[in-house]
Amino acid sequence: MKDGIHLEIATAGGSVYDDMVSYVELPFSGGSVGVLKDHAPMLGAIEDGVVTARKEDGTTEFVAVDLGVANIVHNEVTLLVRTAERAENIDLPRAEAAEHRARERLADKGGDWDMKRAQIALHRAMARQAAVRMMKGR
């Protein structure tokens, strides 16, 4: 599939996903953006969410991502994000527990919690769960 789209998702720790795909859907700040071969060049902000990567053989892979930036140019889609985790590597009960903890902290208005950090943890936990559920639903 040398004429497809090269998708790379990287964090400060290294590459999390690096493969050829026929279609990718990205969680941009203004809503989801679908990318096919020969997409116009584009630079955009990535939000917490799930990257959907459809391969030529019809399989679909999902990656939960955190905030970052996407660069689309010449059939290359590069994401530089704070965190990224392939759906098959996510521990669903752990992600559900993280969501529960974050919601408790956000509800405890009198607590000595960093509310911004709790909100970030909540969004990340929800994205991780969504990636697993999407993977299981295919």
C-alpha cells in the first residue's frame, strides 16, 4: 500500500503508532476530521479522543490520544501528542477506576485537589475507555 497514507503518532517517549493506512479519523479541536489519500495540507490542534486508523485490508485500529498537534502533508499524517495508547494495550478496569477518581475529585469542591489536573485525568480516562469500546465493537 505504498500509495496510501503514512500515519505516525508520537509522544515525547517515542513512536506509538507507525503504519500505512487507507483512512484516518482525527479528534481535532473543532470536531473529527477524516483524512483520505491526497488530503489537502493541514495543521491542527488534537484534542483528547480516539484516532481511528483503517488499513487497506479492512481492519481498523484505535489509539487513545491526549492534547497535541497534527500535521497533514503529502499523504503523511504526523501527530505529536502528550500521551498515546493503542486500544489493545489499555486496561479497561484501570481506565474506569481513573474516571471514577477524577469525578470524585471534581465533585469535592472543598478538597485540596488540582481541579485542572483532575479534569485532564477525566478526559484521558474517557478517551482510553472509548478506544477500547470502539475496538471491541468492530
